[in-house]
Amino acid sequence: MGKTNGFGSRGPRSNQREAERFAHQEENRQLDQALSANLAENVQALQRLYTRCSDVIFHEFCIGNRMEAVLVYIDGLAHIEEVDQHVLAPLQQDFPMDFTLADIRGKIAVSSIKPVDTIVKVLEEISGGNPVLLMEREPHGLAIGLPKWEKRAIDEPSAESVLRGPREGFIESLRTNTALLRRKIRTPHLKIVTMSMGKYTSTQIALAYLEGVAAPSLVEEMTSRLQRIEIDGILESVYIEELIEDNPFSPFPQLLSTERPDVASAYLLEGHVVVLIDGTPSVLIAPITFYSLLQSPEDYYERYVVGTAIRWLRYLFFLISLLGPSFYVAVITYHQEMIPNALLITMARSREQIPFPAIVEALLMESMFEALREAGARLPKQIGTAVSIVGALVIGQAAIAAGIVSAPMVMVVAITGVASFMAPRFTVGIAIRLLRFPVMVLAGFLGLLGLIMGGILILNHLFKLRSFGAPYMAPLAPMQWRSLNDVLWRAPRWLMTKRPHMTGAWNPRRQPHGQRPGPHKGESGD
Amino acid sequence: MVIENGKISAPQIGKMIYLAVTPTAILSTPAITYQFAKQDLWISPMWAFSGVIAIWIALSIHRLFPGENLVQAGERILGRKLGKVFGLVILLYYLYLGGVIVREYGEFVVGAFLVQTPLLVVSGSMVLVCAIVVRSGVEIIARFADVFIPVFAMLFLLLIIPLLPDLHILKMLPIMGEGIGPSLSGSVVLQAWFSEFLTVSFLIPFANRAEKVKKSMAITLLAVIVTLVSSNLVTLLLLGELTGNYNYPFLIVARYINLADFFTHLESLFMAIWVLGAFVKICVFFYVTAMGAAQWMNLREYQPIVFPVGFLLLLMSVWVAPNLQELTHALSTSIIFSALTVLVCIPAALLGLAWIRRQWGKKNLQD
């Protein structure tokens, strides 16, 4: 018994809880019960559990006009037409005099039939959309694998679109998602272990990994972390993410979520593990490094020179989005000598009328920008454009004309805003946008020194952070030369002969050396 | 009793030591060295005797007592009570040196950049940040060194390369006009910095492959010498006889840069380099002090005493000198001798004692 709520209420309330808990245990005991040979008893037990569930159908009929049977299913989750055609129709024909369970199974023209023998298993099958056939004088039911529910078509994930590369994305159905993975990696080494989680939602969760590539210790660690979870319901992958990550207080994501099967497959091939959750298109990948949050699948589908250049552009603008306004504030407040003279004069002129110090100006505009971004993101499209127009006018024109902020500041805020959208993962973009504010305040107090201090503190956190035991900032700190191949530049495919250090240590060899193509490749004497 | 669970690699130790020696050496030494060595300023860093000796002592101690640092080995060699006294001397000296570094850092930043900011705010914020990092452990400091070394090198080159056309090679003549005497006496002040190489003794126990430390220390010593020679050379070739007139000649060099009227006044860049370097330097000294003190007091972990030690460090930085002039004077006089005594002579004597005891023990065994 836990805490008391309020005065004097302890007695009755705890009694009530005791009773509730007792009822719960009673229910659990019932659930574990085996099916009895008496059909009426089984049906009654199920009907008692499914009281006031109008979508559960108990269809009574006679097998071979002789044996009483009940088909239990949930309307909307089972494929009714198929059930009618392949289960009910053949079973209701005339049967020979003494038929067995095997005969009944033989009559049902469905590929997946599972015998079930406890109430809890029956419930599982029914909730999963499989109709269950219960028969008189049989302590077994038959779960018929004919689920069908409405699902979205596979289309391109809007948050991670690419110009070149596959355009399919995960959807909300777990089976479809595992099939998408299996279609890309066609080997029995791809293991997909499912488990069910959530006291009320019983959400299906699949752990996928490539046997022989992923380190067994990693798979074990992930399994044990998943098994530790006790929760009433799981509606999105972030429920799991928050319960298995290494540092729950960090603003940085320690698991990568993606909606793209090709990204998930690429990580599987590097020895990571992937967690798929029923009911959400985003899957979780672990372990990850900080740099994987700054990579886009496009880097690997473009030519490597272009991919490298874009990657560096992204690093640069990542730094700008974190430090841009702080740098501006520091320079304009403390280090004016750094600005070239001609520019300094223009800037001084534009700041002449401004009543606030640069730091106030920056905080004002940055929070305004964040507000506009949030408003625009949550509104329907038609109103969203109105917000952005008003925002552009307010921020861009009116604020300058009214003499509240200076034009260079607006420019800095705009550049920072654009830069923060360059992060290919929204989660890291938002973390950076958040950290920008404390750094800005530090820069306002101590200039460049404060900016460096802020940077050091953020780095300190990043260096300490681990994702499933792997250092977050590897391979840069600690330095791992082999893995820098995929961080400092996007190495061409024929040079990526080794898997990254962090996950690939178990099985480092990716492909043989010496595959560099050329016009004379493959000729004799080469 | 394990106080630190982190493991670092030999190159990481090298990088930490490099950043624990170079940054302040670039800043403070040229002016002092110039007074003795004149145009042979750039030769002085090559006389790195105390560095070689300090590294040799640290490595020998580790060979005799694997997995132990200087203070722990001292207790083994001198016995419990004397060993504790020895440890206290070393640790207090590290605290003192840490205070000097924090003060140097604070004086530099306040004097050159944040003129109106109180000294205590500047050094206090740095000590606070360092304390937070030191609490994270030796692995994290090593990662900082990993990341800052390339940044440090890049910014250093960025300062030197634009100056190449402005250098006057004639200013270094005559080379050794009066023999090696001036450059040798100029190198005396540098010995204080080179003796800081002894710090490696406190880091070897955390190395995952201790046998590689020797090579990485050799490379580090060479890198420090090359850096100091090139920074002194650039200062000399640009400023010539003016070198001795400034507190921070290399800062003047940074101010001199003017590329296309756009890259002007890069001294803020220099400050960035220097703050990054000083940060690692303070962290290393801070860490050694805190960790050593925890060992000395037989604590189970050093994290709880990090903030108290940081407070002492800040106080020490105020106590070391009343003003910048006194600090510079101390750097060119008393600190050289105290550093050579505590970081070179005493450990050398300790090593000698250990060696004699070992020989004696062997002889006794044979008898």
C-alpha cells in the first residue's frame, strides 16, 4: 500500500484499493485458466471479459450440422469476407460421421492456423485480429490467421525526403514494417524478435538485428533494457526511448528515430539494433553517435564529393545555429575591434537608434522567431501562411522601422533560423535551438570568453554522454581513426571496407579491399 | 582502492601534456627569454633538459612501481609518514602552480580583452567550468585534449601563415653570436615549463597501454619544442628588438595580421586559442591536485573534493602575486627554482633512493 491521500481517508480508501487489487488478481488468475472442454463455459468466460464490447462478435454455428461451435472475432480487425469464404463455408458442409480436430483443420483453407489453449491466448489472438474458433468437447480453440484492418499506404516519409533513393517509408503496421526490412535484407541472419508490452495496449514490439554483425552483448543489453519496461501503454516510439536511454536528463537524443527502411537497413548492416513499434512509423536505432544525427541518407546516395561537401556545410551551419547569435552579441558588445572598419561604421549606424543592448535584442528576436516557428508548425496550412506573412512583416520590417531591433540582428536571427533547420533530424535541431539561449546569455556577460565557456560545458556534457555504452562523440573524442572515414568526409563506397569502430568491432570486415573502379579494372596483369 | 575508473590512451596522454605545457609557455616566456637570449630567443626552447629529466623520472618511477603515481610511489619508498610529507609537498606545489596558471590566465584576459571585468569573475568562471569538467573524470579531459589539439594547431597556423611575408630573416642574425651562453641562460625560464612534464607520472596509471607512453612523450616533447621555436621565431622575426618590451609579444604578433583589410585584429582568435589551451592546462593541474589529494587522504572518490579544491585554487590564484608585474617577476625568478626543486630535484632524489634501496635489497637477498 502506498501513500495516503488526504486526512482520515486512509482506512476506507486503502480497503477499496485492496479490494481492487484482489479483483485484479482474481481476473489474472482467470486469464491464465486453460480452456475447458465445455463450450458454453468458455463462451461465458469470454463474454464476461468482453461485456459492453459491442465490437466483439460471437458467431454460433454448427460444424457439419452436428457439432456446436462459436467463432469469436472483433468486427473491423478480422477479414470477414475471407472468414466466410474459407472457414464458415467449408465447415458448414456435411461431414462424415466421426470427424476429428484434424479433419476440421483440414477443411479450413487458411495457411496460418494456431491452436490456443488458455483464455489469455484466446484474448491475444482476438485482439490481434485473428478470429478464434471454439468447439464443443474441445479444450483447444483454433486461431485463424485472417486479420485485416485499415492501414495507410506506404509512401514517402515527409520528414525525411530525398531526391535520389527509395521513396518508401515505414507505416503504422508492425508487420508491414518488418516486411519492408526483410525485403531489403534477404537473409536468415536478419533476426526479428517480437515481444508484447504495455499492460493495456499490449503493443507489439520487434527487435531487429543482423546476426553475426551486431555484437551479441549489444543485443543482450537492448533485450534486457526492453524487458525492464513496465508501462500501461505504448503509443509512440518515444515512450520506449525515454525508458531505455542512458541519460534521461540530456537534451540530446540518444536513440535515432527514422521512418525510412533504407536508413534502418543501413544501420542494421553496420551492426546496430533496430526497435520497431506497432502503431508508429518511426523506428528506433541504437547505439548512435552525435554525427549520425547530422547525416542524411542523401549523403550516401549522392556522389561522395558532393556528399562530403554537403556534410561540411551542415557541420558549419550546425555551429552557426548553436553559436551564431552568441558570437554576434559577443563581438558587438565586447570585441568591436574584430569587425572590419567599414562594416563597423555601418553597424554602428544601424544600432544608433536601438534602445536595448545587443543581448536583450538577441533574446527578444530569438524567442520571437521560436514563437513564430512553433505557431506555424501547429497551425493548419491555410492559417500557417498568414502567420508566416505577419511574422515576416513584424520581424523583418516593422521591428526595424520602429527602432526596436537593428537590421544586422534580424539578419543574424534569420540565418540562425535557417541554419537550425539544416539539421536533418528534428530532434537534434530542437536541442540546439534550446541550448542557444544559455550560450547567448553567457556571451552577453563575458563576450567570447562566455561563448567558449558555454561551448566547453556543452562539450563536457556531450563527451560524458553514452548511447548504449558507446561514447556519443566518438570517433572524434575519443579519437578512432578508422571511423573518421564517415565523419570528416563521406568516403567512397570502395574505401568503406571496415564497419565503424563502435558497432563494427564484433565483425569489422565489410567488404574486400581493392575495389576501386577504373577503365583497366579486371584486365589481366592489373 | 580505485579512485578513477577511466582509461586513456598513450596519444591522449601526450596531447594532454602538450596542452598542459604549451599555451602559457607561448604567452609568457618570449619576453623573459628575450632579456637573456636576445636574437637567440628561438634556440632556447631546444635546451629542454628538465623536460627530458622529468619524463625520465616519471617513466622510471612507473617502471619500478607499475600502476602507481609519484605520490603513491613516494609512500612506498619513504615509508608512511615521510611519504605523506613528500606527497603534501608535491600536491601543495601543484596547487600553487595551478594558482599561478589561473592568475596568468586571468591577468591576460583582463589585461588584453575584458578590461573592465573584475579579475575574480574571469578566473572564477574558468575555475568553475574546470571544476565541472574535472568532476567528469580523466577520460573527459582526455577527450577535450583530443578535440582541442587540432583546433589549437589550426588556429596557431592561421596566425603564423599570414605573417610569413612580413618576417625579416635578417633579424635573427647573428646566430649564436656570443656562443651558446645567451640561449642557455634564456632557456632557464623555460625549464620551469619543461619540468611540468613530470605531470605524466600522474596520468600513466590510467593508460590502457602504459608501454606506449614513452614514445608518445618523446613526440610530445618534440612537438612542444617545435611549437615554442616557431612561435619565438615568428615573434623575433617580426618584432626584432621590440620583443622584450611587451608582456605578451605573441599577442602583438596576432594584432599585426591584416589580410585584405578584412582579417584584421585577430587577437580575439588568439584569445580563443589561448583560452582553450589554458582550459586544458588548468584542468590537468586541477585534476592532478584533486585526485592526488583524494589519494593522499585515502578517500574513496575524488569528486566530492573537486569544488573545495577549486575554491583553494581560486584563492591561490589571488595569493600568488599582488599584481601582474610581481607575477612576471616571480615567473622569471622564484618559480623557476621552486619548479626545478619540487618537480625535478626532489623526485630525482626519490628515484635515486628507490634505486639504492632496490640494489641494497638485492644485495641483502644475495647474502
